[in-house]
Amino acid sequence: MSLFGKDKNKKEKSKAKDELRDVETGEMVKEETKDNVSGQGSAAFSGVSGSQTHRVLQGFFVSEKASLGSGMNQYVFKVFNTANKSEVKKEVARLFGVKVKSVKILNMPEKRRDFGKHPGSKSGFKKAIIVLEEGYVIGQAKP
């Protein structure tokens, strides 16, 4: 192959790229492509997939106050600014298989942060406090 010429063996190289040799057995194994792998959204919800997950929940909100609330069946999530109570309730119930008693939404304001002489701000966000029915627990949120 020349520097500016086309590669004639392009198909053969792509086939070889998709196959890997298993270290233990020595057999050829096909590699899964990105199209075959399901799941989208944040890392906290890596085991679940859905069409609306990436538009509602961003992940768990971790703080001292949030961890105290988990003892009282309350869980705190960081959500997108466009999410509302009903969307959050449906998504949490679907993802974790729990019954949601109530949802409280808080818009956290931006905070002023100065970097030396340069003024700046830490952007605000929206968070949701989820209260579950008795007997339901979200196992992933436990420390």
C-alpha cells in the first residue's frame, strides 16, 4: 500500500480486526461491536437501558445529607433540567422495580467561585428526592 493509495485488502483487515484469539483456549472469538452492545446513560445505571433514561436521570447525588435520607427510604438523584416529577417517578419505578411514594424537585442555584482575580461560577443543577413505599429499597444506592 502506498501512502496516498487505496488499500486493496481492506475487507480482509476488517475481518481480522473483528476476531480475537482467546488467551486460554487459543480459539478465534468474534469481538462484539458497539452496535451490538446495549445500554446507555450514566455509569451509575450501566446495567439498565432505556430510551428516556438519558433524558431524565443523570445519577445518584452523593452527599452526607443524602446518605442520612437513605435510612428513611429517601434517595436523591441528580436529574436533567428538563425533567419533571412525573417523568422522574416513572423512570425510577421502571429502572429499579420499586414503588415511588412521592417526588420532590429542587433547583439548586449556581454558586460563585473565584479563581484568583477571575470571578466565575459553579453551574446550578436540578435534583430530585425520591421517597419509596415501605418495604422497597434501591440496592445500588447503599454505601
